[in-house]
Amino acid sequence: MCGIIGYIGGKTATPFLIEGLKRMEYRGYDSAGVAVLDAGAIATRRAAGKIARLESALAAAPIAGTTGIGHTRWATHGPPTERNAHPHLSADGTVAVVHNGIIENANALRAALRDAGYEFRSDTDTEVVAHLVQELFEGSLEDTVLAALAQLEGTYGLAVVSSRDPGKIVAARKGSPLLIGIGEDEHFVASDASAILAHTRQVVYLDDGDVAVIERNGYRVLDANAAPLARHVHKIDWDLAAIERGGFAHFMLKEIFEQPQTVENAMRGRLILEDGTSKLGGLNLSHEQLMAIDHIIITACGTSWHSGLIGKLMIEELCRIPVAVEYASEFRYRNPIVSANTLCIVISQSGETADTLAAMREAKRRGARTLGFVNVVGSTIAREDDGGIYLHAGPEIGVASTKAFTSQVVALALFALKLARKRGLSVTRGMEIAQALHALPAQIKEILDRAEQIEHIAEEFKRAPNFLYLGRGVNFPVALEGALKLKEISYIHAEGYPAAEMKHGPIALIDEMMPVVFVAPHDAVFDKVVSNVQEVKARKGNIIAITSRDEAALKGLVDYEFRIPETVDLLMPVLASVPLQLLAYYIAVKRGSNVDQPRNLAKSVTVE
Ligand code: F6R
């Protein structure tokens, strides 16, 4: 979603702003702009569409100043046009604002400002902030921004510059992430660490309610009363290579191929093979608290919700504790049953998804303990949960989530294993699962080594208008995830169903035009899946099967087959999802889609 970058230092600001915006392109956007303090006035350049158009505007009319802010916008209030692109200027042009989030009382403020004589030039909620700062300007920019914030309702990450108080950027955070980057003789503000990683790894994450004054040689963090606050300086532990494509055609392909490593990283130092359990340092749950859990709620969105479905089956099977999996967007608005012995597991790659964060806060408010299974270190969910497990998958840039998903499933397995062993799972069974986890990285590599087989299948089906994905048990969520991947990046309509449920409706869709992907490894329900395969074949469906053995029962039924190695049933999803990621990827590429930035999608959904 929207991205914010700000630079203040001794060099020309625009190259830093453009680079930062490009590093955040993956988040999804539809217009971009910059505002720079230049020779005592603010100059802006904005453009609808890709950053390349903003670069052309800057090339045609360069700006020279050394203090500036930039933004990529993902339209919410008003269409993605140049006039709605950020930065927005105040009526007199002395204030420029970039904003992520939503100002909920924008209509009321707009009406009041109109009465005071302000004319609005955009459809955005953000423009009210620029006029409001002009209207209230008194003393310093930070004092004025603090006064303006007192009138704002809603969520924001804001960066503001003014020609009336140059030499600083004032930033404010409420519900939308922001961080300060500390460089030498220069400082940055950004909504995403990737935007500044090329220049510094020293960052300060702002908390909700913080206002920061960022200058060339320093920064201050203030509370709502302008009192100074101490904030810890963090060191980002990944480098530039992690956010570059490294020879791969797309970030998504790079991330799919990183999975042997990322799955390994998710387990590093955590798996205890000899005891058949795991060591999870960050749970912040005592032995007594772990033993007292009588109900688990897993809440998440999208792909993370799919890993939650797998987590449910793992936890129920191994720990015998009932688990409910809830869409975060639904959970937050109903009246869920939560007690002091309820554990709420929140799964999120970004750690910033607005619905997931709100669901976690709601569970907390109702007395549950919360655990965040999060990838982005320092993200809001990671900072607000009671404890958790970092996924350690490294930055995921491709909009379609791949490596984060497999790491989530592994993290859930580690958690289920630990809890189960405490609650009576035998050491033998624990060791079997631990060994199986340990073997996963090499097994994923073995699948990836045969990626061209999937590419061949993709070639056959690249023109299909619809796809059906079917699986049973723990592989039903894999079917859902396979279908989601395909529709996200190839725009082919795809559905995931429990294989046996198909005959209660979707079977009507099957004819010789319909490709049906069966996730059918040799597990406890394999024979049942074979019956479902027969039902599809009898209606002339085109069958692609993800299997794990040379199955006599499938002879003559399956049109295309891809074999995955075998593991314990509960971990099959980690292996079975990889060929489905590749299938979606290759089909999308063959159809000419923009795989890393699919239409309408944002990497991190920070609005409701
Ligand atoms: C799908 C995808 C989304 C996210 C969802 C939750 O490929 O990426 O469905 O999984 O928006 O995002 P996080 O995990 O960041 O909370």
C-alpha cells in the first residue's frame, strides 16, 4: 500500500526520494510524487501511474533542494490521478504533506476549512492536513503539527515539511508504520525499512502517538505534549541483496527458490531433534500458562489465514486443544468467546495488516494472551503481541506471498510440537515430526530442481479461463492457497474446495475445458481422494495431480502429474504448496502478467 520516504541531508534530495519510492514499489501503488524545499519555497512533482513517469517529470524540471518528502499512493479517497497524488500542498504553498492511512473526520474538517476560505484541489482526505497546518501555523513546525494532530481522527503515518520552518521534516505516527533512518550527516523517514536500507541500517521505529522532528544532524521524538521521548535504535539484520532480485526474473521466483533456506531459518536453533520438541524463546508463556490453554483462536487474512487452517489441524491433532480459525476482518466485528485461558495466535507476514492488528487488539482487550507469528521484525503486531515467533524468512517483496507461507506453516508446526510434547505427545512421535521438519529444506530443494516440469504443465494450461483446486484434510488449505496464488497473479478465476465437497455443487463446472488440480500425496485420505479423481475424470475434467508415489490407483486417470517427496502427513502442505506456487508463477508469466505487482493488490493492507 502507500509508501512514505523523506530525506534531509547535504545532498540533493530527489535521487534519495526516487530510490526510496522504487524500493517500495512492491507494496502496490497507482501514483507517486515528491515535494522538496528549494530556495525557500516548496517545489512538487507528481504523476499518475508508475514512478518512471514521476522521473520523467523530474528530468524535465529538476528540483535542487536537500530536504524533501515522497510518496507512493494506493488510491482510497478519489481516483489515482495526478491531482490526488501526494504530496499535498497547503493553499499558500508553504506546507507539504504525505500521508498513509485514513483521516476519518476529513469531511468535517474540510467543511470547516472551506468556511475559513480554503479551496480544495483534490478528492483526498490528506489535503485537509496541509490546510490545517497552514491555518494553525504558529511557532515551530512541530508545535503546529502537534496542534493539528489534536484535531485529526483516524490513522496516519505523516511526513510534513514547511518553507516557514525549513531544515526539518516532522513525522507523526498513529496506526500506520514509520521509522527514522540514521545516516551520517543525513537522516531519513520511511514507512518501510527497504526504502532506506541502501543508506543506513540504523533505525528508530516510531510508536503510535509519536511525533518526530528529523533534521540533518539529528532527530527528536516527542509525545503529544511535546515532551521528549527515548526510543531505542535498532539495527536491521538483512542487507541490500535481500531486497534485490539477484538474477531472478521476478522477486516471486526468487522467493520461491529461497524456500530451502527460509524454512531452515525458521527452524534454526529451535528444533530439538533428540527430544522431539522445539525451543521457542519468545513465547513469554510460563509452563503453567501453556498447560492452562483450553482454547486457541488463530486469526489472520489471506495466505496467512490459509496457514492458520493448517495450524489448526496440527494443533488439534497433536495437542488435542480445540482451535478456531477466524478471518481477522470478521473476528474484530463480532462478539467472540474469549476467556483468560484462550490463546490467540495472530499470523501476519507484514505485521501491519490493519484487520489482523485490530483482531489482535480485540482479543487482548477481551483477556486472551496473544502470540504473533510475524515476519517483519519491529512491525506493529510484533511489538504489540504478548509474545511470538519471528518467521525469519527475510523481506518478502513479491506481492503474492510464498516463502512467508511455508515459514508460517513451519512455525506453527514448531509451536504445535512444543505444546504437544508438554501435554503428553510421546517422545517417539515428537522425534518423528522433528526429523520430518529437519528434512524439509532438502526436500523443497529437490522439488525446485524439477521446476521445469511445472513450467511444462503451465504451458499446457496458460489459456484456461478457470481452475479448480481440490484437496482433503491438511491439503485442503493447500488447495485454497494454490487457487489464491493463481488468481492473484494470473487473473484466472480459480476455486479451492475440499475434494469430497465438490460433488455438492462445483462438480457442475467440470467439463473438458476445466483443469482440476488435485493435491493428492500418499496420506491417510489418499484412497478417498482417488474416488474424487474418478468423479472428475468421468466428467472429462483435465487432471493435474500433485502426488508422492507411483500410484497404480491413478493410472489412466491423471493427465499431468508432479511428484513431491514424502513426509509426515501434517507437514505435506509445506512440500505440496511449492509446485502450486510455481504453477501460478509460470502461468502468470506466460500470460504476460506483472507477477511482482499484480493489478489492484497491495503487499501490506494497512487499511480496513
Ligand atoms: C496473498 C497475500 C495476502 C496476504 C494478506 C495478509 O498472496 O499476500 O493474501 O497474505 O494480505 O497479509 P499479512 O500476512 O502481511 O498479514
